[in-house]
Amino acid sequence: MMKLLTFVILSFLAVSTVSAQSPDTVQRVDMQRQNTKAQQQKPYVILISIDGFRYDYMQRHHAEHLQQLSKSGVRATEMIPSFPSLTFPNHYTLVTGLYPAHHGLVQNQFWDRNFKERYYYKGKTTTEGKWYGGTPLWVLAEKQHMLSSSFYWVGSEAPIQGVYPTYYYKYNESIPIHERIGAVVNWLKQPAERRPHLITFYFPEVDHEGHHHGPDSKENVAAIHFVDSAINELNKAVEKTGLKVNFVVVSDHGMGYDDTVNALPTPAVATDTTKFIRADEGVLIHLYAKDQSDVKPAYDQIKAEAKGYEVYLRDSVPAYLHYGAKDDWHNHIGDIILIPEWPRTFNTNHRKIDPGAHGFDPYKVRDMHATFLAWGPNFKKNLVIPAFQNIDIYPMIVRLLGLKLEDKIDGTDELARKVLLKKNN
């Protein structure tokens, strides 16, 4: 009996350990919500992000399916991300129509002076609604009784304004692509009152390989072809549902080659933890002073030795970046900001520098530019448009879904007027 009891206990502990280590692949579903009759008549949109998919990858690396699909709809020569050209700030800009300093995610990590806490893109803070300003697309839709779903997007796991998508998954990369596509198809096969009209879908692979191996590496090209095939598979699977669905494919930023040899020396005062809290991503450093009397002397010292990077006080950041004190709606911008000149980055922690990098000023470094293409029943056909800012994606999708804007945003209707058929204008 004692041996049996020991076996049962050990078996339970083993199962518990595996369960604790296993990624969370459970779909979250709110069973109480329904589309209103009016919303059931609205269009369907699948918003796809290919992280790090530079503006020229489609042609440069022969993403044949995407090229063909874009011919049946619209595409831009390039899309200009917001500064900084980092993942979390720009993904959230795409779904709020706000510049990063306006919605609050000013970096992938930053310090909040009011919470006295650091937001970190791989931490529990990603699931806390207090960090997210603006009204993301799924929140706007749900508040107007239109159902939404998310197979990953920045902010989709947090109760923003107390609202989650009706269907969503916690982020992990262990669910095979065919299962992800199957989930989208299952959502679209729901009864009309339970069928999401907005679906977000995210691909991380191109960004990973672009960082680790470089934009033109065979590994990155393979990732581009993987995503190209997956989107083609998704498009075909959705077509079989018989629903008329609009696809919008974007990226958050591009990717450039980093100088892996000549890292910029981090100023000593920037590493002084007795005076500053540092949010450091290599391509951008924020310094938050513990005592405001230390700001000016530190700035003067850094300015005197700055070579290969720009240094700004919070109230002197160039206006075109929308990243200074006047734009800092959530008090998240550092007292001192260090911005490297491409292709060099800071390497404060002396780690191996990846050959691929992003985050640089998109108005100075074209390699930071992103991708936009779209097709479906509500889009014009065989149209190529010039570069535009990514803040215009949000109002375009709002108009496409027939929703009503509830907040002031930075985006305009210019993109919508160019790419949507007249019945949507």
C-alpha cells in the first residue's frame, strides 16, 4: 500500500510538473456575447501581421503567393512605421491609430513614473490593462456589439477598458500553423450571431530569422517563404467557407543590417543606477532620473562625449518623431533619450550583437519601412499606392467594418479613400 501511495504521489507530481512546463494553448472564449442583427450584416476582416517583413521582401525574396494576392487587391510601395520602429509600439499603433507616445507603449520596455514599475514585453505586464491607452480595434468592435477574435496581437491578452476579444489565445509559438488556420476557419463557421467579424493573426518567424541571421540570409528567406505559403493556405481555407472576407496584411517594421563589430560605448553616467533607471534596447536608451537635479549635468556630460548617436532632453526631441514631452500623454518618455545612428547600436550588456536590427528612425533609414497589402470584396483591384504612415491602418479598418470612432486618433481617412471601394467611402 505504501509503494502504491508513493507511486500515485510521484505520478501526480510528474503530471503537475509537465502541466506547469507546458505552454498555454487553451483558447479563451466569452460565451455570453453575440453580434447584434445590424453587425451581422457587416464585412469580415482578417488583419495579419508578419513581424519584421521589410517593405521590399515580397519582391526581393520572391514571396510569390503574396505577390499574386496583392494583384487581386491593393498594395503600398512601403508603409512608414512610427518611431521607434520596434515591435510592441508599432503593433499597438496599427490597432489604435495612435503614435506610441500617445498610446503609451513607447518601447518594448519602459518605466512608468506613476506605477513605479517597468513594463516588459515578455513579462506579466503584457496582460495588465493599465498599460494600454487608446481603444484597440477589438475593444471598439466589442463595445459596439461586433465580435472579435485574436490569434495573437500586442494587447489582446489584457483587459483594455475591461474588454478582451470574444475569442483569443495567450501568446506562445508552439501551436502548429495548420491548427492556427483551423481555428480561424472554425471561428468563421460559427453561427452568424457568434461569428467574429474582426480576426487578428500574427507571424513571428521572419523577425526571428532576420535578427539572428540577417535580412538576406537563407534562414530569413526560408521564413519568408513559410509565411507566404501559410497565408496562401489560410486564404484558400477561408474561401471554402463561402464567406466574403477581406484580408489586410501588414508588418510592424522592417529590418536592416547591424554593425556587429563597432558597438557604441554606453556613457558611464547612463549606467549609474544610483541616479538613473535605464530602459535600454540597444537601438534606443531612456534614462529616468531618480532626482531631477541630476538630469542637466548628466545630459551635458553625455552630449559632450556623444559620437555616433544623438542625445536629447525629453522636451527637445525633434517634433516629427512625435516622441517628446508634448506628445508624452502617459509620462513614459525618459528624461534623457539616446538614439543611435544606423547601423550602430549600444551594447551595454556586452552580448553578442545580432546581424539584423530595427528600431531606428524610419524617416532616416528606409530599411525600417514596413509592408502593406490587402484584398477582398471591399478593396479596389490591382492598385499600387505610395508610402503612407501606419497610423492610417486603424481608421481604414474602422470604416471597413462599419464601426464608429469613439476617440481622437492620429490617423486619417486618406488611406481608406484610396484603397476602399466607393460603397465604403
